[in-house]
Amino acid sequence: MLRGEVPRLFPSYSPMKFCTVRILSEGNDVCLITSGICTEEAIKAREMITSSDVHIRHLHLSTIVPFPSNVVLNAASSCKYGVITMENHLINGGVGSATAEVLAEYAVGKRLIRLGVPNC
């Protein structure tokens, strides 16, 4: 089964690089961390939310391993209301879990909302 045509989110002159984080928007209210195809939906949602005067720092992870702990830590620490992760697979063992580990390890007292497929 094929997933069909996937839109190009980034310009062809800016190809994907392993172990890099793209900062898609700057803000200090909420930190949004996405990977994969969920990034397209997050961009749409971000545009609507930003129109309500909520400023979002949006990070797109090109790869999850190695996890960019320092980038996530700095972004999460600087946002007032917390962190949202979005991924197109199980919420355990992915971006949300890795983010939770970083927030716990460094005692960052921010709320975390993990969006993805719940475990059964």
C-alpha cells in the first residue's frame, strides 16, 4: 500500500539533513515539535493559532535519533505555556517520549501534550 503523493514542504535548494532541526517559526508562548508528515498539518494549525495572538516556536525534526536534546531543552524552557509534540505513529517511543525524557531529566516544569496514535 502506498501513501500517495506527499507535498514538498521545504524548497528544493534546502534538502533534508540528518540530525538537524528546522526552526519553522519563532515564538515564546508554546513550543510545537513535529516530525514527518505531521509537520504539514502542524503548519496549517500554527497559522490559524497564530492569528489568535498565540506565538508558537515550531521545530521540525528531520530525524529522531540522535535526539536533539539541547535544541528541545532550550526551546521548551523559553516557552511560557508548554510543549506539544505531533507524530504520525505511536506516541510511546517517538518524539513525545524523547521530549518527555528531556523535560524530566532537566526538571523543566512545563506541560507536555503528545499527539499521535495512542497505545492500545
